[in-house]
Amino acid sequence: MDGDPILFSFFLIFTSAAVLATIALLTRQPLILAYIAIGVLLGPSATSLISDPTLINSIANIGIIFLLFLLGLDMQPAKLGNMLKDALFVGLLSSAVFFGLGFGLGYAFQYTLTECVVLGIALMFSSTIIGIKLLPTTVLHHRRTGELVISLLLIQDIIAIISLLILTGGLFSAGGVTVIVQTVIALPLLILSAWLFVKFILLKLLAKFDAFHEYIFLLAIGWCLGFSELASFIGLSHEIGAFIAGVSVATSPISLYIANHLKPLRDFFLVLFFFSLGAGFNLAILGEILVPALVFTAAVLLMKPVVYRLLLGKISQTPSKSWEVGFRLGQISEFSLLVAFIAASRQLIGDNVSHVIQATAIITFLLSSYIVVFTYPTPIAASDKLRRD
């Protein structure tokens, strides 16, 4: 096809998304469903109009970075520190429980020992993008819920780094332990450097040039992406860097202005993320992996809310708040898709197991989104009564 393939791909994605999003809203369905459906329809498994979604997937990951930055803008550092301390017990124990669940189900389906370990790792984590996108950020009485969700996801992010080292064999290499030590040391140093830079440079620049709105917009994007890249460079994740960048500016009066003006940019990239999720799934082997994928899906949807309800109750959270956090985290993660990709590329798991993880991710994304959208306040709720941004 003549012309710019990226421009044509964007035309197909966003025009189709607009059409399907209209249908979804008319039928009171979550918009996420429309975005994933577009990926399936336009991707290699169906029409192949977009046969290589790799570049779009890379671009889409920027959406997650902006999402964490915006959530950080609404988090007060002192309260977040206390919440992380309270959530540590829940984060560690829940990850262990879900690892055991995935390993046990894999063993029941007679997968190899390595495949069972990979399945256990895949079930340990909840989706950052689902958990955060469906979370109201400006409703005062939901900030406690948001702090809990964010804290648990951040703890999981640290566990994910270690799990990835184990999966790739990096933990057992000569520098593996060094990497973990560097990670433990890097996080407080990253937080300190963010605080110093914001206090002595960033806030002074914002105060001096606050009349130039486009400058504030550019400075915010540069700070978010620059600090995200710094976090990745020292061994942490882009998401952690973006979140710390947001939290470091949260005490400034300008944080609300920045958050409001970056939301459209965030939403643009999130559409691409969900598209790439649908486009990456191979429908040809759906029949072979449907039964195990449905079993894993049922286990995740049933067990995650129950486990979080029980564990959060141990740290004095109310039953209603514990259930809400459990349902908001009642899916597996984008990291699970990365686990499947890396494990398959290193021939640690077969193609079927990789697609079991992918199918479980997609189905739990969809069904958990349905549950939250129709039950709890969200920015994309199906009813006006529950819609909160």
C-alpha cells in the first residue's frame, strides 16, 4: 500500500475505535471491549489490515507511563509512604498465594514443571492499566481506595523485577545478585533525587513561567518521560519512575492543572495499548487452549477478590473497601503478557501455554472491567450514577 503505513494504521485504529465505541456506549458496554475488539479485527488473526502491531505496542506503552504519572500527581507523599508500609504484608502474601494457584492449576493440566512456574508467575500480578484506568482520581472518599490499589501495584512491580530476573536466568548469573542490590539501593536514591530536583529547580521554573501554559505542558511531559527513562536506566521500571515523578509534584498547586491537560494525551496512548493487546492474539489455536484458559480465568476472577478481602481485613480495612480493591485487582497483568513472550522466546514454555496466558489476560481484563464498570465508580462507568473521573 502506498503512503505512510503508520498514518494509515492510526486511521484504521481510531476510525474503527470511534465506530465501535459508539456502539459500545449505545449498548452500555465498557469502552475497553471496543478497543480490544478492534485489535482482533484489524490484526493478523482476522483481516490482517495491520499485520505488525509491534511498533504500535511500543508506542502504546507510553500510555501506561502517563497513567502512572497522573495518578502520582494526586498522591500526597506522606500518606503514600504510610500506605506502602501497611500494604506490604498484603502485597507479598497475596503474590505467594496467586503463584501457588497458577502453579497448582498448571500441574493439574499436566504442564511441565517449568511451565507451571511460569504460569504461577503470570498469575501473581494484577493489571496496572486496568486497575488505574478504572479508578476515580478526583473523588475525595475514593482516594483511600486509590492509595491501596497503587500501593499494592507498586509492591507487585518490585516483585515483578525480581521475577523477571529469575525467569531470564539473570538472578543466577554472576551479576544477578548485584542487580537486585542495585535495585534496592536505587529506589530511595531515585525518590531523593526527584524531591531535590522538584524543590530546587522544577517548582522554581513553574513559578517563573506559569503564564506560558504550553511551557508547563512541555515541562510536565519532559519531567514525566525523562524521570521514567532514568528509572529504567538504573534498573527499575519506567512505570515506577513516572509514578515517582508525579508524586514529587503532587504538593504543588500546579499539579491539578498538569493532570487535567495530560489526560487527553494519556487516553490517546491507552487506545493503542488495548488495540495491541487484541491484535497480538492468535485466534487459530483458540480451540486448543480454550478449556485451560477458561479454568485459569475462573480461578483468577473468583480467588483474587476473596484473597484481597481476607488479607486487607487483616490490616483493618473495612469489608466493603476490601472487596472493592479485590475486584479492581481481579485480573492478571500486562506483565503476564511479557512473561509469556519472554518464556516462549527462550523456549521455556510451549506455544499453547503462552496463549493460555494471553487468553487469560484478555478475558480477565474484559470480565473484571465489566464487574467494576457496572458496580463501582469509574471514569468510564456504564451509568451516569457511577461515572466519576
